[in-house]
Amino acid sequence: MTDDQYDFESIAVGAGEERPRADTKDVVTPVHLSATFGLDAAGYPEEGYTYTRHGNPTRDRLEDRLADLSNAARVFAASSGMATVSTVCLSLLGPGDRVVAADSLFGGTKQLFDEFLTGFGVEVSYVDATDPENVADALGPSAELVWVESPTNPLLKLCDIEALGELSDEHGATLVVDNTFATPYAQRPLDLGADVSVLSTTKFVNGHTDSVGGAIAVADADLSEQFGFVLRDVMGAPLSPFDSYLVLRGLKTLPARMESHQRNATEVAAFLADHESVAAVNYPGLRSHPDHDLAARQMDNYGGVVTFEIDGDGAETRAFVEELDVFELAMSLGGVESLVEHTASMSAASLSPAERETAGIPDSLVRLSVGLESPDDLIPDLAAALDEV
Ligand SMILES: Cc1ncc(COP(=O)(O)O)c(C=O)c1O
């Protein structure tokens, strides 16, 4: 931790932070909704608050706390996870630049690369980044950016962040890791050698399915100026004060929630792995996961997402997800409530069948976000729906 006086759990609830206002001694950070702030004199002051798009006390508090938890020089809170992806790309890439990207990526990121960046003359080379050798082969002298997720959405593949950090350094490229599924509680990419870490706070970090947001963590303060300019002045997409308050509140229980997510997901994954109607299960905490040893090395918690393939076709898989009661059919993850999706027709719907095949997303794939309900309710729900189809 940057603040080596306290543990992660203590920093998450704000231990040791100075109170924002000495006069009221607020225990909870107040929501500063003011869009603008009064000035003592005409002109643009070097310090203090001027306008909420440029700086806001509630958002500053969140960014500082996330920076401590991520061991980052600076964090920027953005209005969505996609706003963080766009900010990093618009800040670091220009015509003629090249990105080496993992071939297993969140659909929105892939869409941004394929349908937007390439229009600006940026070349994107996709490789299987689970093997660092593939990234080394693709890097060459010309790549500016290496972009990976770990674990990936939806296949829960892992990348060796330390090895990729060394490779990126050798080639003068910037390594960006999407840490949405792990959160800083489970994995701190900057400690492992990444230059930038992005995540969607919409998922586990906020954890209550009531706020859309994102955060960019940078290892080196030198990158901060450009990221701040693009996020606030070009895209105009920093996180709102109220969402900043919600994420600050969510962060306080992140360690406790992640422990419960992991406990429940482990039970669910073990149940599915033993079921005759299940063809394959993906969960980094399972010994059968191809990168379980890497997960044990670079993660402190295996998270709450489990994906699996039904031994059946697309119609049977859709029937299964519609049959569940405790798992709600909805397209997000990381909240306290368990959600299920049929990936091919939901979060990967923007991909063509051929692209889904290349991405390894079969029609029989189901993604579970295992919440905090009792496994004694979650597992019978899955068992009944599997029996039904
Ligand atoms: C890995 C990953 N990165 C980024 C995003 C985008 O986040 P948001 O929906 O908050 O824009 C998502 C959303 O599901 C995601 O799963």
C-alpha cells in the first residue's frame, strides 16, 4: 500500500484520512453537488476548486482513496469503464501507432479498437496473451501499447502481468491492464509492472449495481496531465459527485464482499464441475483452470464470476438462463445480487457469429456473477434449472 501505516481493509473505509471539513467533522465524505465554486478574485486560480468537471471534493476523495488502494501515483474517476478505455486510447495513441491486444477482451473494448481506433490510422494486432511469447513476437519495435485483461471477460483467462510488464519495458511500450474482474483487492497490476490499470467501478468496486463508473490508475505521475486533459476537457467524462459518493461507500465493504463472492463462487464452480449436463467450467480458483498456479501467484482472491458451457445447444442454454429464479437474467456483474447471462445473445451480441467463434464464445456459454446470497439457495436454483433443460 502507498499508505504503509494501514492495511487494505482499513484504507478502504478511510482510516487515517484527514476529515474534509474541520468544522463539521463529517465521518462520511459529504456529496458536494455544486457545479461551480465561488472565487475571491477574477482570473483562473492555480489552486482550489473552480468547476466540478475539473475538480470536485467528493471525487477527489474517491480518487485519493483508490490511489492508495492501487499503489498508484494518481487515479482518475470516470463516468464509465468505457470512458477509461477511451481516455487511455485517446491520450496515448495517434495515427501510425500500433496496439498489441489480447484476443480475449471485453466486447466494448474490442469494438472501440476495431470500429473507431482503426479509423484514426491505429493498427491493432490481436494475440493470445495468455502466453507472453506471443506478445513478445508481436511487439517488434513499433508497438506503443499492450492491452490485456486479467481475468478476461467472459472466459476468465489469465495473463502473466509481471512477464508482460518486463516485455513492455524492453520494447518501450505502455502496458495497460483492465482490472475490472479482479479489483485492487484481488490484484494490483501496477505492483506487478503495469504502467496503467483501468477498471469499471460499475462492477465489484461499487458492488451494488446502482452506479456506472470507472477508474484509471497510473504508476507514473508523468502520464497524469494528458489523462486529466483528455478525460475532463476533451471527453468531459469525469465521475459525477453523487456516483463518487456511491463508489466511496461501496469501497468500504469491498474486502468483505470479495471474500464472500469468492466463497460462494468456489462452491458454485465445484458444483458445476461435477454436473453431468455441464461440459466445461471456467473459474481461476479451480485447480483444473489452466492458469490456476498463476492465479495463486498474482491474485489474492479469485473473484465472483464463473462461466461454464452447458452440454447442449444455444436454445437449451437460453432456456436454462430463463429458468433460474435466484440468479436474475441481466447484463452486468459484480453486485451483491447474483446475475446470469447468455453471453452469445447478450454482452457478446455485438460480435458476429464468426467473431464469437474466434473469441471462443460458444452459444452454450453462460456467465454467472455469483452474489452474496446463500450457496444453499444458489446451488439448488442452478440444479433445478439444469434438470429442467
Ligand atoms: C472487463 C470490462 N472492462 C470494461 C467494461 C466497461 O465498463 P462500463 O460498462 O462501466 O463502461 C466492462 C463492462 O462489462 C468490462 O467487463
